[in-house]
Amino acid sequence: MIEQGSKEYWRATTALSLGSFLVFELLYLAQPLLPIFREQFGLSPATSSLSLSIVTFTISLSLLFYGPLSDSIGRRPIMMITMFGAMVTTFLVLFATDYKTIVILRGVQGLFLGGLPSLAMAYMSEEFSPKALSLAIGIYISANSVGGMSGRLISGFAADLWGWKASFLVIGLMSILFFILFVWLLPPSTQFQKTPLHLKGAAKSLYLHIKNPVLLLAFIIGGLHFFIFIGFFNFLTFRLSDDPYHLSPSFIGMLFLTYLAGTISSTLSGKLAQKWGKTTCLMVGIGIYALGIMVSLAQHLVMILLGVLIVCFGFFFSHSAATSWVNVKATFARASASSLYLVMYYLGGSLGSFYLGFFWHHWHWAGIVFGSLLILCVTTFCTWKLKKTEYPQTVNWG
């Protein structure tokens, strides 16, 4: 197995991190463009958000397929094929002339983008030693945040200079380099054990994972956290592009530099989980997440940015802990377990804008904060239930 600090460890971790960077760069490049789509195509905020929501929705659908398929033919080839498809679809968006076509192509792109996130952690769980796994996952999730931040930042500047199609062109060209590096660096699987593809068996594995409360609660926590995270940022772009801020796409893109906090916190969470336990890290992450949401109520732009920084730190801190929990607690069909977590995660992300849209319509930003905190109350309760399973010998089950 791959040991922490070895040459193979850094090759594999770097390759998966680059792949993760590419996936999340492509996923989020549309977010700073939402106000542009709203004005150019005469859309409502919710409809404009479809260019992002449709991707997270189709990612969630694809994850149900890639996990069982990879148990039969392997993780590495599927990750490479789907990354190539996502890259090609990015260039096809350049030929779109109406918003409906953009949404359709983005939906197809989401089907490809689901390949790497659904399989990367299963690959790590099989190839990495248990000691190396937590830190590797933390680094991998850090790349998620860097990729999402870069996609938004580069997209915003490109759109300001040359229009929204330039965002897809520039990031599409970057994706070619990242794809080549991924293929070159990722070591072949040595621990993977091929199993025949049986749809009935795959469905049974998914059912058993869902039936297992130790995993189900983690699925719910991840899904609900992303549920409000995506909606929070979508409506933040509208808040800051309107009165009294009137920020341009490039400045809105720079807002996502706050994702650097997530880069730090996800790696930190991976290290602290070895000392504190994963559920304690989850609780800490939720508390920080809630604090950042409340700080964002401020009217001064600097305070809003501070709130967003805290939100990113808390979200990725908790996400790293929840992801690691699923990979450790899944004792069979690990790719399927990872896929189920991400199905809930991305399904939540695709629906969050619709949920928070109700609060935005009635109470503007104060409604966004209230609706988000309601969801965090639910995930706090779920984490408390998980903690009872992590330390059953010291907790009174009542």
C-alpha cells in the first residue's frame, strides 16, 4: 500500500488534487456569471442559477452509476475518460447562442464531472495505508476549494475583459494542461480487486449503506451543508451586484479568494480528526459555519467578506471530517458509499438555491441567514447522533 511521505504518495495525491482542481474549476466557473446571465437573457435570479444548479444535479445522478461501474472495471480509467468528456463539453458551450443551450450543455458536463469525485476517495481508500488516508483526503479536499476559487476568479476577470464566453475558453484551455498532468502522475491501481458488475448486487450495496445509520447521518450532513453553501454564494452574487455595492464580475470573482480559508481548514481538519475524532471536528466546523453566516448580516463590505471567509473555513472543515467518516466507516463497496455521500452532497447543492430563494424573495439577505441557520440546527442534531456511535462506551444511550 502507499505510505505517507513516499514518492508514490505524492504522485497520487498530486494527481488526484489536480484532477479535483480541474473538476471544481469547471463546476464553479458559472457562479460569477449569474448576474450577467440575468441581464443578458432577461432571467430571474433562480433561473439564472440553473447554469450552476443543473451541473450539481446531473453530477448527483451520475454518481449512482460510476461507483458500481468502477467496482467492476476500475477507478483510474473512468476518472480519465470522464475528465476528458468534461473538458470537451467546456469548449462546446462556446457555440451556444441562447440560455437553454447553455443549461443543456452544462447538464451534460455535470454527467462527466461526477466521475472523479465519485471515485477519487475510493481509489485512496484502497491504495493508501490507513495512516496516510486522512491527510491525503484533507489535501484532496483542499484542492476542491482551490479549484472552485480559481474557476470563479478567472471566470470573473475573463468575463469583464472579453465577455462570458471567454470564461469558458480560458478555463477550457487550462483544463487541457491539468488533464495531461493527471494522466501522467496517477499511479496504476495495485490494491483494486475487480468484481463482476451485477446491478442487483450494486443496488443491494446502496440499500445497505442507506440503511446503515452510521453512514446515513453523514450523507445527510454533507448534503445539507452543501444545500445552503451553494445557495448562500449564489444569492451573495446578486446581493453584491445590486445596490449599494454594484460589484463587477471580476470583483465578485475575487470574493471567492475566501476559499483559501477552506484550503487551510480541510487539511487542518484531516490532521485534527486523528486527535479529536471526526464528530468533534464536525461540531467545530458547524459552529464556525454558523458564525460566518451571522457575520454576513453586516452591511459593510469588509464585514461581509469576513463573514464569507469564516463560512468557507467552517464548511470545508466539516466537509473534510464527514468525508473521512464515510471512507472509514464503509466496510464494503467503498466506492458505492463514497458515491452515495456525494449524491446527497450534490443533490443538496442543486436544490439549495430554490429553498433559499423563498427566504430571499420575502426577507432578502436576513432571510438567507435565517434559512441557513435552520438547516445547521438539523445538521448539529445529526452530528450529535453520530457522536454517540463514535464513542458508545462513554455516552449514555438513554
